[in-house]
Amino acid sequence: MPLDDGILDIIVCPRCKGDLVYDADGSRLVCGVCRLAYPVRDDIPIMLESEAERVE
């Protein structure tokens, strides 16, 4: 089940407060500004910097 569009409208990057893009293939939320990807596990976004991965 994909993330609800309502969640995507209000959730932001915890580091820069920028918008996030949902990458369904990677099951993650990506911040284009910080270049961090936050995992989504069991349809729950894990919005901790310690859990995020750097994206290129």
C-alpha cells in the first residue's frame, strides 16, 4: 500500500524542512536539497537522520 497523498502534503525533511519526494521503487522519501533518503517501512516513514541514507 503506497503512502497516503495527505501525508506527502504535510511531511517535510527533518533537517532542512524541505519537500520530500516518494520513491516507491526504493520505498523511501527523498529530500533533493539535503540529498538524504528516509526509509519507509511497513508504510511508516522513518524520519530520523540516523536512519537516512545519502543519495547521489
